Amino acid sequence: MAKGKLKDEVKTFIVQSLACFDTPSIVVEAVRKEYGETITRQSVEGYDPTKKAGGNLAVKWKLLFEETRKTFLEDTATIAISHRAVRLRALQRMAEKAETQGNMVLAASLMKQAAEEVGNAYTNRRELTGKDGKDLPVPVSPVTIFQLPDNGRG
């Protein structure tokens, strides 16, 4: 279907979906389910101003895209999985199900992942102090330099 024939509501949906990093294939399927419209991946790409196909996109759609993307990138708080507690609850449910089904390898793997989650293994934070905020211990030099005694034979 050509761009001009879609209702603004559908165009808005397409632009905002692309701005939230949905792929054209995902958008095509979502438009079909939500609006009953059949569109092609190529026509969807025409609504993405970051792609060559979207180079001639109307200014109002470019502005909507930019504002949606900015909001999406800044507002991860609304994405449930971005919160540690949500991830841990999901891991808990999966581990319980795996254990109930006798899949101990998967259950152990999920428990390890949960432990890493709690231990900040999935963050960029690094502790630059020792325990309780004290200084880090100074590493001992592996090389010891000895002075040979001078026996007067120099």
C-alpha cells in the first residue's frame, strides 16, 4: 500500500515503532494485527528517516520520529525488564519451573545468572576501593632485589 493511502493513525504507529527500534518486519506484522492493513517491509522503511528509503519523509514524521526516539532512549524506567527486581522475579519463576521439570542443568544456570545479577555482574560499575571503603591493598612486587655484599673485590 502506498504511503499516501494509509491513515495518519497508522503512519504514526509505524514511525513510532521504528523510532523504538522495531524492525520493519515486526512493524509489518503489528500493523496487520492492529489495523488490518497489509503493507510491505519496503514501504515501512520509507518511514525511517535514518534510512535511505526515508530520505524524503515529511518533516512532521521526521520530528515525530526524533522525539519518540529521544523519549524512548531516555525513559527506560517504563520498560519492565530494565529493573533488577523484575529480572530476578522472572529468573525465579524460570528456575522453579526448570527444577520442577527435572532440568537441573537449566535450573543451576538460572541460579547462577540470578547470583550474577545480584552481584552487579551485568553493570559497568567497578569498585575502586577496598572492603568498607578502605584503600585497596598494594600488590607485593614479585621481584625482590638483593644487594650483594662487597668483599673488596670490586
